Amino acid sequence: MEDRDIVAEIGRLTAEEHRIERAHVGVGLSPDETRRRDELAVLLDQCWDLLAQRRARRRAGQDPEGAAVRPPSVVERYQQ
């Protein structure tokens, strides 16, 4: 996977997240929509983390392909 692919996925996930939120301005989300919004948040965190890993590896002279998607239990502990 290339950096541009990760950035494209971030854009796709963000657009979906925004669609869900815009569709329910002033109205609560259904349980399924809440679950999907929460899934999107985790997927976005994983994508941003993977992109950061790849960039850090590249700066360190390492192969960016050595970066890997980390589990939600890891990326959800990061401070925003």
C-alpha cells in the first residue's frame, strides 16, 4: 500500500463519517449509525497511525513497507 492509498482511504472514511453526522444534525443517531461512526473513528486512527509509521520509517532510512496496521487497542490509547 502506498501513502497516497492511505490518504485516499482517510478521505473516504472521513467523508462517510461526515455524511452520517450531517444526516442527523439535531437528531440522535441510531444504534447502528453510532456503531458505524465509532468503527470509522477507529479505522481513521489506524490509517493515520500507519501513515505516520511509514513516514517515520522513510525519514529513518528504513523501508516504509515495514509499517503495519496496529490493533485498535493500541491506536485508541494515543493522546489526541
